[in-house]
Amino acid sequence: MPIRSQTSSAPETGPMGSPAGTSTRRRTLAAALALGAGLALATPFTAGTAVAASTTCLNGALTYDHNDAEAGTRKPLVTERSRNSNWELWGRKAAAGQVERLSGGLTSATDGGFSACYTGTTAPRDVHVRFFSSAGDLWRVVGAGTAKPGGPNWKNETQYTFTTATQSTPAATTNLGTVKVPRSMQQAWKITDTLNQLYWKRGTASRCWTAHQTSTCDPLTVAWRQDGSSGGFWDHPSFPGDTSDGTDWVVLKADDPDSKHLILHEAGHWLQWQLHNKQWPPVYDCSGHSLDKGASAACGWTEGFANAVAAYALGDTRYVFSTGDSYDLLDQRVVGSWGKGDWVEGRVAAALIELWGPNGPDGGNWNRTVALMNRYVSSDFKQYFTQHRPLTGLSTTGAAKTIINRNTIVY
């Protein structure tokens, strides 16, 4: 949860399969990486006679197993489809040719399906599909090499990847059925898949994460290793007076990805940095922070925002730890003994969740807060609520005031 460098079939879809309305005008990535985007070759001619093109497709669905912390402390093993995961088709264009990349694309945004195709003058040989722990150019999971995230020289940009069995002389349509991510790297694909749920609710028409970028996007990088002993933080980039030389990566260890909330909480820190156009509130004291106890006003704001990001993206008002333990941030019976006020991240998170909620005063979503954060860098929740909300037409009275007061925040 901490920020490391602190001193303490669906109709109409947008990019990456996002729901209609999220971004229907920009489809650059979807067009470039659409399912089955084989190489459309011009039909060659020999002595005036057309040579028929040959299309070969390997079809299937990508899945991964994972321990589900959201289901409780028993963390049952469940299987899910890996959506918007990068794939490449490799093979020989001719029997004596070199093995090379033939095409690429993304698994389906709805069910993880893929149709990896190649069209050429002859059918390809020795064909296989290679999968990567990334989604287009927008996010990736790295750490597959020898360096351990958080350790010496740990900046390892190697993605996880694996391939299907080679098809020597595949039929025009070959059904691979269900392709499962190998057990040793299944968490990498859980992270990749989970980040869809934040991207789809990013609240901008840009295909990038925020309105500050429109074509060339900053990717979200998550570093994870199953043997990682350091993690559960966002490695904040360097800022004035800081010598940590942060990477701007989310770093997760071992079983951290069991919790989707934890994945999205840390991604929420990175997103806030992006929403502020790579500025950051002056947060220097988060030592000992927790959901129920405050460390500082700035810590309550940034950690509370990250908790709210996870809850909002998942449509789940809890915070779920990697152990499967959880707290419902809106359950006053649970949080009645918590600290009070805007230093407490759980209180800030609950207030934001209610403000953005279906019946909340902000229009049923967080889009107006996203637009606010594109313009203003709030140093704490008080400044966000009392100064910056009025500047962007968001209410601070009536239902909005009732919500923060109910969560023990009084101005």
C-alpha cells in the first residue's frame, strides 16, 4: 500500500474493449491490434495468372488460474479468461525459411479468445502462438529475468512469455482450445487482466490513461516475481529533494496479486501521478499508516484515493488484503472504532466512493473528479473538497456535505 519514496457479445466497444462511451472516437490501438489482424498481402501474379492466397489460423482462448483473495481467506483456486493480452503468431513462411513473426494482436476483451492468422501465397510451417504479459502499449508486467524487484539492480524489463505447442503443418483452421498460462507465471497474467478494470473506467476519451496524452501513451509497468520478497508499493519517481531514483513502477511481491484490490490500489497511486501530469502532492509522512489510523492529512488523501480507485474499478466497496482478509469501507458497524477525520485513509476512501457512487452527487461516476485532478493538484482531501471541487462545479453542500460528515470528516 505505501509509496516507496515517501520518507515514511457486447455491442459497440472502445479501445482495449472498453465499454461504449469510454472512448468511441479513438480506435488507433484497437485497429492496430485487432483480433485476427493477419498480414493482408497483395495477391501476387506469375505470368499473368493469379496465385491464390492461403490463410491459416490458430484459434483458442487464453486462461489463467489464480488464488482468489476476494473470495475470502481460503483463497480458492479459480480460472479466469485473460482479456486484452498481447499475442504473436510465429512460424516459417516457407519450408526452408526462418521462423519469424507472422502477425500479432490482442485476446478478446470479453472472453480471452484469439484467432492468430497469417495469409500468404503458401501455408506456413512450424507455427505457434506466443503470449506476453502485457496489453498493447498501455501496461505490462515485467521481472521475468534474473533481477528481483526491490533488490539490487532490479530494474528488469523482461516480460513474461510462453508459447503453444508447434503445429508443423497446421490445417487452415486449427482449434487449440483452452490455452492455460503456466503455473509459475499465472500471477503475471492475473495482473495484466485485472488492470483492464481500471483502464475501462479511466474517465477520458483518450486511448491513453489520461487526457494529458492522446497517441503516444505512458505505459503502466508492474514488476512482480513469485520469489520476490519486497513489494506492495509504487516506486515513486524522483522529485526535488528525493534521492531514491524511483522507477515509476508498481512493485508486487510473491502473493500480492492474490488481491485484485491490492493490484489496483498500487496502480491507483500511479494513476494519480498521471492525472496530475506527473506532479505529486507534498507527501512526506506515511509512516505506520493503515486503513483505520491516520498518519498525516496528505497520507490520508493519497492512500485514501488509492483505496477508492480499487473499490471504484472493481465495483466492490471493500479493501481486500492478499491474505483474503477484508474491510467494507462503507460498513459503519466495521469502521465504528476507526480513527476520525481526513487523516484516516479509510474515511477518505469511503467518502470518495460515496461521492462517485450511483446515487452520489457527482453524477454516478468519478469522471468529474478525474477532470478536476487533470487541472489541480490537491495537497490533501480538505483542499480537494473545499477549494478544488467548487472551482470545477462539484458540490460541497447538501448530499456531498452529508457524505463526508457521515464519514467523520467535518469542515
